[in-house]
Amino acid sequence: MTSKSEMRTHPSVRPPGGSFLEGIKVLDVTYYLPGPYSSYRLAEMGADVTKVEPPGGEPARRFAGGLIHEKKNAGKTIVELDLKSDEGRTRMKELIKEADVLIESFRPGTLGRLGFGEDELFGLNPGLIYCSMTGYGLEGNYAKAGSHDLNYLALSGVLSQLTDESGRPVQPKNTLADFAGGHFVAEAVLAALVRKMKTGEGARLDVSITDGLTHWQSVHQAFEEAGLSDGGVPDLDGSRARYAIYPTADGRYVALGALEDKFWHAFCDFAGHPEWKERDDVHEEVARYFQAEPLSHWLDVSLRTDFCLTPVLRPGELEDHPHWKKR
């Protein structure tokens, strides 16, 4: 393994978050998706992000064709360092001294074994905001266990709420926990930056993806403890015809979110079925109504009506939708 460092920059994209964090230097020592996404969010807001990777690059470069790495490290300066070498550690110390924020996603204790434990980091930079992003936190039975998106969804209770009609958990095609974790970290870092601007103090942040997901379950837990539902808010679980997903004539789907009476009544009038207004058990009738036309028809309807109807789009279709063209 070489001790030589290499620096390169991914192609930049125009940040939609503006330049609110201009002048803020972020040191990203994370791999795969959650950590890189958190610093990518900060980069979108104008932060100057330097990502440290081992010689040859981090594992995401060789995972799924490298597309995840390419998309979530855009605009960052990437430095390859061998942190087991004297040269690599020396360069790392220089980067730490210059940084406002350090985000790392190793298992607890790993960075310390490389010579960059909490005491060493704050010795180099007392005002540093040091954030450890983990799956389960720095302490606990699972703290040092290997883990991925599906594990966090399962342990937090979120996966139990994503089920098919038989009650079997559905495997999401989007890594919900990973992306949520990126937002949890960015949120915590931004809060620490605000405090630092007020007090000049750094911070030690312990951000667990699973901890964050459990907060999503607070309402579900409240309904379960009250004996009202084991599936969250009953009005939102698909049991009411006004708030559900329906197939179209061409095998696609639409989402009807006519939760309030004003929207449901407007939909019933538009559909020519005012008798549905006082009923919540007309799923089959509404399904037949939507199955009479293809998705393109309902897309047009969604753009010229106001009863919370949207097409279920695929990622590759977003740029062609009128809304996203304007956004």
C-alpha cells in the first residue's frame, strides 16, 4: 500500500442550496452513501468539502458501477491518504487543523486506532465540530456491528410499517435510511455551526441513523400504545378510499391523497360519483374508475384539478414532468 497522496476534484454541480456555508471547510472521512450524502448536502449549501479516501479510492468506487460515488461526491476535493503511514497522518493533521467540521463513519474506535481519537482531534483543533455518523450509535449492543440501510429500517420499526397486503415487509428500492441519515448528520452539523458562531465552541456529535429513524415512529408508537392502531395513523394507512394508491389502465399507478373533505368531495364530483362522498369503503369502485384510463390521462387530470392527485413517476420520468421542468 502506497503512502503517496493523490488529489482530484469531482465535476461540480450548481448548488441549489445557495452559498449559505461559503467559507466553511468540511473534512469528509466517510464511505458508501450516508456519509458522503451528508457532506454533499453541505456542499450544496456552499461548504468547501474535502473527502479523504484510502489509496485506490473508497469501496463505493467499485460498487454498482461507481455511480453512487460519482453522484454523491460531486463538487468535493478528493484526497487519497494512507492513514497508516507517517506521510498520510501528517497530511491528515494539516487538514484537521484547517477544518471547521469533520464527519467520519467508521465503526466506533477505528479513527482512534489510526491516531485520531477525540483527544487528538480537539488537541489539533479545539473549535472542531467532530461528528461520528454510525448505524447504531457509539454505545449499545449493536454499536460495533456491521450494518446497512435495511438493518436500520428493520431495527427502528420503520420496515414493519412498509408492508404488502399480506403484512409482509416490502424491501424498499430506495435506501431510505441512508438518505435520512445524511439529513440527520447535516442537521446536527448545521446546529453545531450556529452554536459555534455564537460561542466559538466546537462540538462532539454522535449521530445514529437508527436513532433518527425511531423519531419517525413516535406517532406510530403513540397510536399503538393507545390501542388504536398497530399501523400508524388509521387515516393514512390505505384503509380509506380517499387516501390510497390505485392502478391505471396501462399497469401504472396514481396516488390519491384527498384526505380532507373538500378534496374528497371535489374528486367525487369530478368522477361523477357524488354518492361516494360519505363513504370510505369504495376502494373497488374508485379502482375501477382509475383503471379505465392510462397514466398519461391521469397526469393531465392532476395538472388541471385540485384534489391531491399525482402520478407515481419513475426516476427517469421526472425531467419530462411539467412541474420538474419549472423547478
